[in-house]
Amino acid sequence: MPHDTAATGAIASTHYLATEAGAQILRDGGNAFDAAVAAGLVLQVVEPHLNGPGGDLPAILWKDGKASVLCAQGAAPAGATIAHYRAQGLELIPGDGLLATVIPGAFDGWMLMLRDYGTMELADIMAPAIDLAANGHAMLDRAVDTIAGLADFFDEHWPSSAQVWLPDGKPPVKGAVFKNPDLAATWQRVVTEAQGPSREARIDAARHCFYRGFIAERIGAFCANTHAMDASGTPHTGVLNATDMAGYAAHFEAPQTFDYHGWTIAKTGPWGQGPMLLQTLALLAGDDLAALDPLGADFAHLVIEAQKLALADREIYYTDPLHTSVPMDALLSTAYNTARRALIGTKASHDLRPGTVDGYDAQVTQMQAMLDRLSLPEGAVYEPTMAHLATQPRGDTVHLDVIDKDGNMVSATPSGGWLQSSPIVAGLGFCLNSRAQMYWLDQDAVGALAPGKRPRTTLSPSLAWHRDGRRISFGTPGGDQQDQWQLLFWLRHVHHDMDLQQAADAPMFHTTHMPASFYPRSRQPGGVVAEADLPETTLSALEQAGHIVTRVPSGSVGRITTAARSADGRLSAAATSRTPHGRAIVLGDDGQTD
């Protein structure tokens, strides 16, 4: 783990080229927000199977002693009605194709962060991403495997994707230089057209290009005129249009927080799954976790059962709070969680057990009935990066953490717009997201599809501060498992004196008990996925307690990155060794990498 008493900046991300791009911005005098935007745009180029310009972005920022959430999660288009989707013969929204698309929010989010919190010029921040798209980068093995697995599908059904991802008609070669000239040209045109009398005006002009200019026009025309095959087995056109794009803007809002052992942990609101981590901490607050072996069965059983209760509440209550009331104060209250904690016994529960908040009785009954009908235990739910266990190609997520010399911090978890989520928008070099698969096509459901409503995303960055002055940023890819893995990282760091690297690399596990957020929304009651380097005594004891344990190879679960600032200003950072292309850098006062 890089560490230096005279450090002037720290950055960690899931790809070394993004980390280096952000570190160079810090060396050039940019702040944490400048560095985050540059790194985030690079991640879209070098990990296109995990995120892209057509995706979404939640981030938690720290500046001047205050945390704020950047919400760049797009909402459903005006034409995305339950009636329209039902008329297509759908019971669930497919996990890919154009019907799965909501308004892309990531670009506006990055630009809003740069405009309001950054200091550098748009052209300088976009330059690393443009260079890598135009001149190429070594394609990751996993990205090549993803493309190779879809090559025939691209050729037959998504020709615009074949044109970009199958140069010379074949998948890229692992480690060979791969270029995306269409994306480079798109971004270069944005920079060229982004004119104005001030830095802020030029950034706003770039936002205009994307949401009200040539990019929005091409997206709208492509969605209207392209019949794209999707998981339903039938081609569909999309409903997203230029008018939807023109009405979108990312925004800042207050975080959802919870106090725990001297720390305040900040997450997104319940339009994301982030409060689930806070609910789990509220359930565990009365337990002496420090006395438990962090690799032992008692620890694992307690954490798993607490997470099941929090995840059950996620299904019943979490949604866009601008559309539906979410009782977060009650869900995080001591009285509620004391009562819920009593449900945790010595045996694994195989039931979905949400709590009932006063006034929400009918909602609980109705949602449970719907989940029983639609979210059937047809097979295990796996996090999307575990391709050796998945039944169909899925996208995933990236993460980055940045701290600068002034103590500004960013925790960001971009995702969506994966190369496997929908066809490339012809001429732009990127595709759209598939976040709409997280809505239900039941008008009475809490997460029902509705125009202008945000889907309940799985994206969940974290930022925490201690009353003694310490601060830490952390996060991970992993779909429904993001907060489960982050919880393990957090508990082991706080209660078991593991440093950042040790906590990020320690053996992980997660539950597959709850309905998945991704199509086809399946679940495995009592299911646990655990890395094989957990002690066999732990895994056997979990099985004896009634957990259905799936052992997976060591190093295959969890992709934590993190950065921290001590009370006296020392910086540290880590990227889990599970991801060989992840990297953490701490910059010394001479600007060199430590």
C-alpha cells in the first residue's frame, strides 16, 4: 500500500491507465475533482465492457468539511411507460438492447463536477481519453473475452457494434493495441465546439453538445430507427429521444449518512442501494465485532444474516424518493433495528423478511406478493464480473478514489453503457445503458417504471469521516454485491486493524438470497458465494447452519479500491490485488510516484 508523510495526492482506480491519467493531472496542479474527471473519462475508453459514455455516475465529494452526492443517474424517457412495454409482450424489461435504456447521465455528471468543483480546462481534462481512443491502448483480456463471446451476435444483430469491436472482422487480440477512432472523433468534436468566454461556459457548451447538440440528435435517431435484438428474443426500437436528452441535468444533493463507532458514513439516497450498507451497520451496531474472527464462521453468519434483512428492506422500500416516499429515518432508527436484530438466529434464514414501518403495511404485503410471483428462485445470482459463473454476458462497473493536497476527496462508481448492453450508436463510438432493467412492469410496485423516474441503481460509492479527523473513500464494482463487499472491507478495517490493502485483499463472501437487480431478477434463498481461501472450517460451519455455499476461486470476488487521509494529513491508497490492472498511486511532495 503506497504511503507517504509528505504526500501531495493519492488516487486509486480499477485500471492503471486511469490512475496514471488522474495522477498526472494532480502533478500538473489540478485538484481531486479535475483528476477524477480525467480518470473517469479514461475508464470509459480502457474498460468499455464495464462502463461507457452512455452510462451513469454516482459520486460522493468532500470539500471544505462537507460531503455532497453527485447524482448523474438518468431517469426513464417520456415514452418509457408500462403500457408501451406491456404492449411488446414483456413481463420484465430485458437486460440489453434499446428498450433497456434510460437517459445517459455520466457525461453530464463528470462535466458538472469539473465545472463546479474543478479548476482546469475542458480540453486538458479530456486529452488523455482522446489520446487513448485515437492512438490505442492494450485491450484487457476480459474485454477481449467479452467481445469474442459476442462476436457472432454482433455480426448478426448489432452491426454497428461489430464495426467498432471487431476490427478486420475479428475480436481484438489480447494485449494488442486497440483503437476507437469514432469515440476519439466524437470527443474531439465536443472539445472543438465547446467555445465560450470562460472555463465554465466552455464546459457548459460541452454539455450542450452531448444533450442538445449533435450527440443527442444521433442518439434519438438511432433509437427510433434501429430494431435491436435483446434478451426477449425479439428486436425492438428504443423510446429515448432528443427531447428526453435535452431535459436532463445532473445535480448535487445531500448524502444519506449513519454514525458508527465514531465514524460518519455517507452514501447516496435510496435511488441507489447505498443505504443498505447503513442499514446493515445499524443492525450490527450492538455487536462486539472486534471480538469475532474476521475470517470465522460466527462473523460471516452474523454479517450475512444482517445483510439479508437489509436487502429485504431494499426490495420493499428503496426507489426514487422524488417519486415515492422512502422512510429512511425509520429504517435507520435504533428501535427499528433493535427489533430486526432479534430475527437473527443461529440458523440461516431462507425467507425474504422485510420489516414493516408504520403506515407501510399494505406496501410490504403487496411487494412481497409481487416478488414471490416475479423473482423466482430459478438459479443462483452472481455478480456480473464472475463470467465463469454467469449464464449470459453482463456488464459491470469501475471505481475510483482521489484525494488532493488540500484534502478534497472523490469517491466515484461509474457504470452502464457497457459494450454488451446495447448496440453502438453509429458514428459515436459508444453505446447506451441498460439501467431500465431495474424497473418493474407492475404499476403498484415501489420500483415501477414511470417516465422521469430514476431506477434504483446498484452503484454505491462510499465516503466516511471520523470525529478525530480521519477520512476515507472506498468502493467496488460488483452489482448487487457492491455494498456487501464494502461492508466486509469496512468492518475489517475498523474493527480488526487491517490496513487498506489487507482489508481490500482479505477473503470475501456475499449472499445471493435477495432478488437480483439485473434481468432476469432471480434469487437463491439462503445462497452464499464465498472465496475458497476462507478457512474450510468457516465454510463447513456455514453449511451446517443452513447456508447454501458456492465456493469460488480465491481472488474472484471483490474489486475494492480506496484512498484515505489520516488525522495529521498523511495519505494512503490501495487497489485490491484481485485486479492485476488496478492501481493505486500516492504522490510525494516532488510530484513523483511513491
